[in-house]
Amino acid sequence: MAPTFPVELTDQIIDDLAQLPMSKEDRHKALTSLTLVSPAFRRRAHRYLFKDVKLLAGAVSNPTAQRLQTFREILEWPGDAKAQGSEVTSIAPHIKSLTINFNVNVRGFGGRTRRDRYSQGQFEEFRWTSSTFPDENRGLHDGVLVAILDKLFKAGHGHGGHAPPSALSLNAKIKDKFDNGAEYAPHISMVPSDWWSLDDSEDFFATLRGVARNPLLLTLGFSGFKGVPQDLLSNSCTKHLKLSRSEIDLSAGSNEGDEQQGRVGADERYLESLETDLWHTLDSLQSLERGGVAPQNLDAYSRLQEVVLNLSWDDELRTFRDPVDYLAWDRANKLLAKATPSLKKLTLRLVRWSGTSDPVTPHLVLGHLRSVQDLTIYRLTRFPRTNDNLGYTEISRIFKIASILPCKTSASFSVTYPKLFKGDTEDLFEKIDFTLIDEFFSKSDGRFRHLKSLTFMFEISFLDVDGRPKEFFDKNTYDKDARMFLLKSFPKIRECGAFEFDIVVDVRFPLKRSKP
């Protein structure tokens, strides 16, 4: 007979286990094991196991359809075990975040022809005319996906009267297989999918529109869609919006009769945070002033407290992304100007750094952001690079004297190195020139006179560790050794004493042993 624990003790055991420092995979295994202890342990472990749910839809296949159907059946399970005379309980009340990933099949122009089109700069045509073959990408699977959304979000309340998930993300990724062209797959996958090519079902659209207008939905995200109907956002009650590789169709506006639909309990709701790469125009959100995103007669960006900008210096994708005029950077400056009164946290995720070459893109204007308290810069790159100077060229363009934040700011600078590594700690950084960044942040010209603290975060991911399993390494020891080496690499910053300085290192080893 399973031991009987007080509810408080059961909760503490589950909560403590969920907070232990371990990999996501190990935590999932541990929580799954606890579900076998007793019904009480199972119900409480489900709070973590089903907190974030991701569904795969899109390209029709037996495994995909079966997974969606199985998930739908699970949602139908009884919500009250005692009332149903069963130990089976519903997982629906535990779901707080729902992500739906659409894999969109694209074919045509395959093989050598497609690679030639990319090399010749003709991907703009592919982007706008790609055939996604709706018959192959019918993601609803006979209404299963619509049924799942209805069960979780129906009528502002979830299935069985529980609160619905507070976050919903819809992500589309182009899948294209062609001979000997794997090296081009990342570029193909960045091409957005036509929204209506996924499904033109009115039931699907109406269901999503109802979900977006649910006052209990706090976070809404779209990734990889061209032509997202404005109607999905015009009366949205979301407080946190995430847009990636997505463009909003301004012509698909909401009906006037629907202006107030779904806004019950959300009259004072306004957009608090925005994460975007600015593929969309500012007007596409600015025009939502009368919707749930922002109250009437209020600028949609004027109450933003947090902004995350994903920007690129690389013009490699100009053939279909059109950064020739650097529209995203221009939009970023305009967005920050609109958000000046309320913005407290700014995160810049800057990819495809130019190394030692001189970038032609204009720098961001930051000096007017008087309310910002937390600035984080992520430099996403691959390591090692020849003559790598930690992105000094780009950093110096952001932190110009005229653009320094006049408030006390904490700045974090993250460097990610996903690369094969065979050697000691010092060998990992042998190709990096630390001197330029060290001199730049230690200058006494008043550039950083208001800086309160500066933290460099080095996130180091090993794809391979010389054929040895991750257990061969002691992560804590490796983190400590790398941190001590890096602290010694910035002597001028440590000596200037103008602000608190620290380095955080997070080394990540591969989950599986690599092949010899």
C-alpha cells in the first residue's frame, strides 16, 4: 500500500525536486517517476510535466495525426477522479502554455536549381510565390486541432471550468528536402509561410480569434507567418506579444461589430512587453489602438515596459529579407523613441556579427531612454573566429558617447560558443582578443559614468567533447576555471573601479556521447 503523505509534504517534495539544478531531460524523468508513487503524487507532478505543452501540426502524417488525436482524448479524461470513480485525472488544468508548431512542406525548384537560385540572389521570388500545397499541409486533421483549442480556451474558461492557458504560440517552419542541399536549409527555414496556406478553414480562424480575445490570455506569439490577419490582434487582450519572421496583413481588419468582443475584464489592458525582429511595420501594431492591445487614443508602444529586439548585422539574406535599407534598424529606433516614457528593460539580441569588418548599418539611439534600468546585450555568434574581438566594432557603434543611457544601468554581455572543443580551459579562448573590449569599457571619458554594474555572460555550448560523455567533466569546476581565466582577461575594467564588474560562465555539455 502506498504511503499516505500530508498534502503539504507532497507539494514540498514535488516543488523541491522541480527546482533542483538538473537538465530538463533529467527533471522530466524524475517527475515522471514520482507519478507512479500515488494518485496524489501524480496529480501534483502533472503541474510541472504538463505546464508547457508543444503540439506538432502541419504536414499530414500518421504519427502526427495520431499524436494530436491522443492528446485530444487525454483532454477528454475526467477532471474529478472521485466523481468518475477513477484514478484518471485531466491534465487540462495544469497547462499554462500551449505551443503549436506547423511544419510546412515546400517542393518545386528542387535540387541543383534551388541552390542556383539562392546563389544568384533570387530567393525573394521564392519567398512570395512558394507553393505550400494546402492539401499536404492541412494541419487541422479533421478538426482535431480546433477541438483541442476549444477544450482549453472555450468561452473564456477552460475545459471543466479551469483557467485556460495564459500563453499561446503559433510557429511555422518550412521543411524542404532536396539533393545535397542541407547546407542551405537554415536559409530556407527562414522564409515565412503564407498564413492562409496552412488552412483556410473559417472554423480554425474563428477559434484562434476567440482565443486571442480571451481576457485570460496574457502572452501571444507568432513565428514564421506572412500575412497574419490583423483581425487576430485588433481586439486581443494580450499583455505580452512575440513576433518572429512574421508580417501582419493590414487589409485583414476586424469588423466594426466585433470591436468590443472579448474585451470583458480587459478594458485597462495594454501592451507591456514586445519581442520582435521588426519584420512587421510599426503601423501594423500602431493601428491596434482601439483594440485590446492598447486603450483608445493611446499609442500602442507608449506603455511598453520591456522590449526584446532581435536584429542582424549581416546582409547575407538580403535577397529575400530586404535589409538593404536596414528597415529593421530604422524601425527599432522609432519603436524605442515611442517607448521612451515607460521602458525599463531592454534586451538586444544581435546576430551575424561582422567580426573585424566595418558594419555599414547605423547604430541604435539609446541616449533618450531615461527610464531604462536593465540593458542586456546578447552577442550570438559561433566560436572560434579568426581575430575575434568580442564584437568590439559593433559594441562601439551602440555605445557612442551621445547615446549613453543617462540612468544607472546594469549591462550584460552574453557570448554563445556552440563549437567542437578539444583542449583545456585556456585553449577555449586562445583566438579571442580581449584588449579592445577591456579598453572600451574602462575609458574615463564619461561614456559609462552612470553605469551601475557590468556583467559579461559567457554561455559555452560544446557540441562534442573529444568523444567523451558529459559525465567525464565536472561542470562546476569547469565554470569556475573559465570564470577565473576570463576575469584575468579584463584587467583594465577591474582596475578602473567605476562600476561593479563580474563574469558569469555557463558551460553546457552534449546530452549524448558523440561517435568516435
